[in-house]
Amino acid sequence: MVALLFLTATLVACSRISSPAGWSGGVIADETLYIGTREGQVRALYIGRPDGRGEMVADDGRELGEIIWEFDLRGEEQLRAIYGTPAVDGDVVYVGGYDGYLYALSREPDPNLLRQPKLIWQERVGRGVDEDVDSIVASPVVADGLVLVASSDGYLYAYDIVERVEVWRFPTGDKIWSKPAVDNGAAYFGSLDKNVYAVRLEDGIELWRRATDGAVAAAPAVAGGRVYIGSLDSTFYALDAETGTVEWRFEESNNWFWGQAIVNEGTVLVPSLDGNLYALDAGTGDLQWFLETEGAIVGSPAVVFDMIAIPSNDGRVRVARLRDGAQLDACNLGESVRTPLVEKDGHIYFSAQDHSIWSLRIKSNGNPDEIWVHLTNKDDPLPRGRALAC
């Protein structure tokens, strides 16, 4: 915990991470998981299809977790890392690199290349090529024909996905690591300048801003006319989406908020660096329950049926009941998990800090079963005969 807090404070204070490795989340489209690796690659991994009995099965000649394609970032070698989650729109995967480039890649492998996608376009985001690199930490977002990408130069950029040109840019007073959330024609995000912003998606005009007492690195969640977002002032806010007015605050955390909250059926599920997952009433902010882990919760949890799966820096992924937070089971990976979890068909996918990408099946009783693990730093990434973590 102390090491992570030191790292977080260093990230906020410094202009650049000296040895970035990233902790990319994944996004699923059809039978493929798109995710960044700690080697500065984007990988497309085959996850199979559901068989109707709760299991994922592979087509003949394929293996679950195998590489469909891999792509190396093209920027400065020492800056090739991915912290955000890729975005998928149609046949294109968008990736923001710590090397300062926005990449647009084909979802399918290029038939003229060996296990690689086609690079459709790339854009240097931020200042000109003769200046220092402005790294991208936040995930890109695609909405209404635009791809939004936040930069460490303090601007949110909007690019037309057809014309591949900048449409507008919006300035803040510091680096932006917060993934924008788009709803009802507006983009919402935070900045390390301690503000939460709402800008008009059409032209980037500011609609409102709301000051907090700390840097805002978390991505907002928007639901029911409210913007839910945490700050490094150890306060979680519910803001009116039209005006930015604070509707309620939650101040019982003992540490900062970094991960994105999830809104589920009137409950806001909030991860905190104090190691707790808080379940708050979406209308009032009242605490319904909390689940304690032994490490900071950096990534976002995932809802799996009537349960919630929670990553932690303590090396475990826990599964709890949504209605009361009672822990049902856990999988001890032995390595910290800082990425958000992504769920599909009762399975969760994520990466850990030891160069591994995981697939766990969550059974109806909350028991997690390891389906496969993919090691990104090995020539043969799918180990055989290893002892299962769960």
C-alpha cells in the first residue's frame, strides 16, 4: 500500500514516469479481447464463445487465450506503455499510448502481415514533434463520430474518425488522466488541476466545471442525470449532470479515489485506494455496505450476474454478493491487479503486474475458476501443466 501511494504521489507531481510499464484494461468485441501489455504492445486474444452451459469453447484448431495479432507501439522506445483501456468502434481499435500517440488499428489481422493488424492511422497528440512528448494515460472514447483522447499537456482532444483531423481541443490547468464519459451530448472528465469538467461534445465548449480539493484522476460514471466521480481529496462526489452542482459527498474513505465507479440498479460501487469497495445509495450517498481488502483497489470492479468481482493490489480477486457485500470466494493470484475488470458471459478478464493476462469463470455460487492465463513476456504465452491459482 505504501509503495503504491508513493507511486501515485510521484505520478501526480512529476511530468513523466521514468520507466513506464502500464496497467491497461481490456475491451471485448465478439470473440476477442483487446488489451495492452507491460511490454508496450496491444494484443488481440481469442476468448471463444459461450456454449450455453456457462463455459467458453473454442472453434476447431483454436485455443482460448491465443494471440490473434499483436502490435508494438511506434513512439520512443522508453515510453512505450499503455495505461488506458483500448476503445472499439466498428472494425477499428483505438489505443492511447504513453508514447504520446493515438493509434487506430484494424480489428482483424492484416493478411499481408504476420499476426499483425493494419495500422490505419496514428496521431501525435499534444505539442509539436520538436517538443517533449505529452503522454497519454487516460483511455480513449469514441462517440458521435469523434474519438476523444486526453493528454498530459492538459488538453482534451476530439478527432473526426472519418477525416482523421482534430475537430476541437479543450484546455485545463494540468494533466488529464481521467477517461471521459459521454452522455446526452456532453463529455465529462476530471483533471489534475482539481476540477471536474463538462464540455459540449459537438464543439468542446465548456458547460460547467466543479472544483474539488484534490487532483481528479478517476473516470466519471454518468447515470440518472448525475456524474459520479472520486477525487484525490478522499471525497467521492455526485454532481448534477446539467449544472455540476454537488448533490452529495461521501467522505468516509481513508484514502484517495482512483478507479472508476460502477452504477448498478440504484447503487454506486466505488473502489478506493484505502482497500475498500463502498456501496452507496445513488440518490443519497448513504453507505449500504463495504467490503475490505488488504491492498489498494486501483482498477474498477465488474458486475457478474448478482455478484461483484473486485480486483486488489493484494493479489486477490474477490467475489461478493451485490445485495450485501458478503464475500463468497476469492482467487489468490499472488500478484497485484491494478487494471479494471471486464466481464462477458460470466467470465472476467484482466491483467496482473507480473506480465499475465487472466480469464476467470465466476460460477453461480461465487467460486472463481481459472480458465486460462496468458504470459506476455514468454515466447509460448500459454503455459501448460502449471498449478492453477483457483
